[in-house]
Amino acid sequence: MMADDDKKPKEEVEQLVYDFKCSSCAMEEKAHYKGKNPPFSRNLSLKYPSYVMKDPFSPPGKGEILVLGSDCSVCGISICINKECSFFYLKMYCIPCALNLNETFPIEVKSKLLQIKK
């Protein structure tokens, strides 16, 4: 038998709302979850901890999501997934941190990063 106290934390996690704001472009949105495994999405595991919202355009209960962004793996600021704000290579980076680490990336990645810089 499950006590009422055992149910509360899961309900609270699902109802928790984050105020996501991109530090680069200032895009603001409400996120319903932060992490790799949104509890309201079916068997989905993201590659990196992300701010996620339930897709407002899909029918209720379908488990569709929109990934808003993440925190930079170096400096920790919140960044959206816009290519002008963030860069992904094994981890999520804000553009300034990615440019600072440019020499540590493989040549193919460096060329993509230099295209973004222009």
C-alpha cells in the first residue's frame, strides 16, 4: 500500500514550473521540466539536461514536448537552442564559451563554430 506522502513528490515535480530565460537573446518561456527524462513524455531520454515544456500545439496526453534550451556546461548560464545562442558538441555551450574552447574541438567542429562566429 502506497502512503499519500509517497505520491506527493511526483505530483509536485510534474507541477513545478521554471521561468526559462535565454541569457543571450532574452527569449522567455515557462518550462514544465528541467532534466533528461521528462515524466510527461513517453520513453524519451534527452542527451543533456534541458528545459522542456509540454507542446501546447499537440493534443493533451500525447507526450509531445518542446525543448527550450539548457544551461551552458562551462559557465552555467541559461541558453536557448537557437544556433546564435548555443552550440552543441557532446555538451551544450553558450557561444562565448564554445569560442573560448574552440582549440579543444576536432577540426570539423571548429569549422562549424567559425561559421557561426561570422
